[in-house]
Amino acid sequence: MNYGILSVIPSLLAIVLALLTKNVIIALLASLLAGNLILAGYQPMNALVGLKDAMINVFSDHSSTSIIFILLMLGGLFCLIEKSGGLSGFTTLMVEKGKLIHSKKGAALFTWLVGVLIFIDGTLSVMLTGSVSRPLAKAFRMSPEKNAWIVHSTSTPMSILIPIAAYGPYIASFIEAQGIENPTGQMVSAIGFNFYCILAVAGVALFLLFGIEFGPMKKAEQAYADATGGETTETAQTQASAGGKARHLLIPLAVMVVVTITYILYSGGGSMTAGDAESGLIFGIVSAAVYLMVDLAISKRQKIGEGINTFLTGCGNMISIAAIMVLAYTLSGMISQLGTAGYLSSLLTRFMAPAVFSAVAFLFTCIISFSTGTSAGTIAIMMPILLPMAVSFGTPIPLIVGAIAGGAVFGDHTSPISDTTIMSCSSTGCNVVSHVKTQLPYALCFAGAALLLYLVLGFIL
């Protein structure tokens, strides 16, 4: 059945409500209710039953169910790491025992490196990197604003640039949902076109290396230096926990990465892009968690039963994110049933030049993500709409996927209601308004450069 203009209502409602309420769950639920009313012939009870069935059917799909499990278990693993004292032990190793950090620039670059290495999930990267770097920043008189900027700029961008991280399978699942061939390969190819994230990660490193500061960030650094006086590495040393061991952080992460990559290669016959990344991540997380539980039990720091309870508590902390995922996958299926993308494609191809499509997509995604404060939610809303349009325009799929992913991360960085913004501030001891104010000029520079690149490539490709 051709629903025509009606097919646009749920998608438009999701975007408008996301802007007005700044709550993705409310926006997605309202959109799903409206769409199912249309599909059910405006019979409320049938629409509710259809919505219930659609949400349950999400768990019949291997890929979407795996992603939800991955997110829950990541929360469990890092809750274990935090409770074990792995964070404080790692700080002690770097400053007191290893004496690897001797200056503010060294502390800043070390924070950047930790953020780059903990790439599996953006939210958890913020929690871990911020917790590790906070005593270092205080010891070397680096302002909370600058520390939060480094932590935030290397979290979600890195997790979205590494194909084996949680965002990789997540993005690939939306590509697959649109019937596009080789979704994993398309996702990997899109990494090179995610200009905002590349510029954010590389740009921070360059600014730190050459000591480039401007705008509110420069003022915040000077004000903090004037206020704190002469702190030394003793600050970091006294804040480190004597009971924490660096191995409780390093070895579980190593186990997770090694097991994940090994399984992906095994399942893909030696190919990273052809392997089962979702299952690899599940096995990697479980292996890391089991290792840490056994290690803590052998050292008599935590019984196995207590470790399991800690793991489950961490899983529970990720429920809200899992709920968004379920609603997002349900929306994707419903939009497909309504034929929304096909209708928009046929309509917009008459008025929009294909050459500027990727730039417009990036800009619009930036606006949506800034207003909603979520990268995952923005990707869930924009992918089902823009990917079929890209096919109609003949725009390379990796180019548009990179534009959507980059635009989604821009809002994740700059919105005061973003979960990673709030968590970056919480883990680094920075005021939310101060963080947004000092980070925004840098983010706008990276976004402006990315927009220009999309315009140029739009005409070339």
C-alpha cells in the first residue's frame, strides 16, 4: 500500500518531538504510536498490538539482539573494573611507580592516548578516561575544562571510527536494514568519510602538541592556573588507592580486545570485515569479565558471587540505552513498512542537487543531534531516512554514512543535555556550562572543515 504523505508523519514527529522535548525515548515512542495507527487503519487497539509485536520482533533479529546484549555487558564489565580499583591502580603506575608523566602537556597527551585506546564504547570511555585523568589533571594544574574537552573528544569519535567497537555493528545493522549489500564493508569504508570524528581526534592531539589554545578555553586555563598555585605529582599520588592494581584494568581490556579480534578473524575466515563482530564482542566481554572475577577471587578481594552481582549492577545501569536501541530498531522497521524513504526520495530528488546532498545531510544531522543530545538516537532517526535517498541520488553509501555518523557525534559533543557531556563533566569535575562553552569553538571549527569537505566531495564523487 502506498501511504504517500502519511508515510512522512512518524519520521517528522520523531524529529520535532526530539527537538521540543529533548528526550529521544518520548520522540521515538510517539513516532511509533503514530506510525502504527496509520498501519492499523486508525484503530487504537490494533495499533498498540502492532507496536507490541514489532518491539518483540526486534529480539528475533540476531544483529539487533547482539548489540543490545553488548551494551548491557559492557556496563557490567566496567562496573567490575571500577570496583576492583583498576582505575586508581593504573594512575599509581603511571605517576608514582612508572614516573612516565612529568608535565601538564604529558598529562594531557596521556589523557588523549587513554581516550583513544579505550574505544569500545563512547560512554564507558568517558567514564574510564575521565576517572583516570582527573588526578593527573589536578596534579599538573590542567583545568577541568581542558581535561573534559580531551576526554569528550576522544570518546565517541574513537568508538565510531573503530569497526570492532559497539558503534560499528550498530551502524552496519541500519545499513543492512535498508537492504544494502555488504553492510559491514560499507560501514568500514565509511570510516574514512567521517571527517568530523577524524578531525576531532587528530585536531585535539595537534592542539595539545603545539600548545594551541584560544577563546574561552584559554581563559579557563589561565584562571585555573592562577587559582591553584603550585601543585605537584604528590596530589596524584595521594589520591591513588593503595589497594588498586593496574592489571585489573589493563588485562581485562587486553583479554576483551584479543578474544574479540580472534573470533572475528575466525568467523570471517581471516577477514575482519566478513567476521561476526557482534558475537566476537560478546565473547570478548564475557571472557574479560570472567577473568577479572577469577582474579579478584584468587586474591581474596571479592568472591565470585559478589563479582557476579557487581557485573549485573553494571548491566542494569545500561537499561536506558538498551531501551533506546529497542525503540530505534522498531522505528526502522516501521518506516520501511510505510515506505517513508521511498516517498521522500522521489519528492526531494526533484528539488535537491545530488552534489550537495551529503553536506546537507551532515548539517541537518548536526542540528538534530545538538537538539537531542544523543548520537545513537540521531543515527537511529536519520539512517532510515537518508540512506534510501542516497541510493536514489547515486551518492556513495560510505560518504553519506560518514556524514550521518559525524553529524551525530557533533551534537554528542556540544549539547548540554548529551549524556556524554554530563558524564564527561562528572568524571572530570567540570561544570557543564563551562564545558560546553569552552569546547564549542573547537567543535565548530572541526564541523566547519567537515562541511566544506562534504561539499567538495559532493561535486567530485
